[in-house]
Amino acid sequence: MGARDGAADGGAGPLPLGVARTATGHGAVDTLLERLGDADHLAADEHLAVYEDVHRGLRDTLAALDAHPQPGPPYDHRS
């Protein structure tokens, strides 16, 4: 075990990495990136679930950018 997990120095558990997250300006992406902070308080073997959840959300957000608009009445801009 390393010093970062708190066990080597007699600490009570994992220590946050302290990695700063910069806002992107896209609400959904920022929420997902903040979720990475949840891993700070988990043991290393529990990080994967958080990373997979964030990755899935980011992938879905990116895929939504490529989605075609829903079918509906065409936009008629004529007066």
C-alpha cells in the first residue's frame, strides 16, 4: 500500500488526489467531471465503477451531438 491510501501512515483511509477540475461550460459534462471527485473518498478497487459511470455519461453526451433531430413538421419560415 502506498502513502496516498492513508494506511502507510496510520491514517483512516484513502486521501483525495487533489486534482483540480476546470468547468467546461457544458452543464452535463461539468456534472460528470465533478462525479470524478467521488473516487477521492473510495478505495482504489472501487474507482473503476466511478470511472466507468463518468465515461458512459461522457460517451452518451458526445453521441447526442451526432444524433439527428426528431422527425416532426418541417420548419416553414415563409410568411
